[in-house]
Amino acid sequence: MMSAEAVGAGMPTHVTLDDLAAMAAADENHRYELSPEGVLSVMPPADPDHAPLVSRMFAWFLANGYGPEQVVTDCGIDVGGGRVPDITVWAKDLPPRAARSSYAGTVGLLLAVEVVSRGSEVVDRIIKKTEYAKAGIPQYWFVERDSTTSVHRHVLNPDTAEYEQVPGGAQPLAWLLSTAPDIS
């Protein structure tokens, strides 16, 4: 086991997105994210219940005409910090492109989806929602791992630059997967 002093000695005083990318590349057992304020989050890999939810939604988008260059899993995006949504959906001719680092900019990004993980509930439900709205991402969905696997869909209000929940509120994932994606 490594001591906190040993880990801290190797840490830069100010973590950049390039530092974040290097940390993620060196450690495949954790997910690294950086808030716009510079707060570093190190999370364990997703648990076995998380991956099938992401896979089901990914397959749903593909089955409904979105190409693999449009629907991307675990793509780091630059929202003033570095976040890694579970799924991103991009405009047809605007796939992810590196911005000021190896993280993709938000040009062409239509939707960010997070499956709420144990331990990151507040980050997924509130903090990322605020960051994604500020970055101008048109839609943000988060998936709760509750009894119905509820999908909370939000659309950016251009007048307030805040997300508003889609009329009808949260819907079960099973219902969502029986419809066509509504992303403009």
C-alpha cells in the first residue's frame, strides 16, 4: 500500500485536463474527473449492474438510426473541467473532437447520459447537471437504479441556461427503450 505522502509527492499542484488524461491512461482501474473548480474525483470502476444499463441504452440508440460515431461511451468532455459521461450523443456530422486537451469539446454534443452510481449520487444528479447546463449541452439524462430504473430527462432552456425536466417526469427505462429517441 502506498502512503498519502508518496501519492501526494507525485501530484501536480494544479491538475490540468492533460494531467487528468495521463492519470486515466496510467490507471485503468479508476475513473478520473475534474470539476471546473479543480476538484479531482477518483472513482472505482462501475459495478456489474452499471454496464448492462449503459449497453442497453447504447444499443437502443444504434437500433434507432444513430451511428457509432454519434453514440459514444466513456468519452471525456471538456466542460471547464473534465467529465466522462456514460453515454454521449453527437450531431450526425459533428462527432467528438479534441478541444483544449485530449478531452472533446461540446460542439455537436446533443446529449450527455449518466447512470447514477453509488457514492456519486449528488455529483450525477446535481453537480454534473449544473456543469452540463453551463457548458450548453442541449439535453442531460440521468438514470436512477431504483425499482423501475427511472430515466430523468432534462432539456436546456435557452432563456435561463438551466435544465427543465421533460414533461411527464421520470419514466422507466423499459418504457424509454420501447420508444424512439427524442433528441434534437
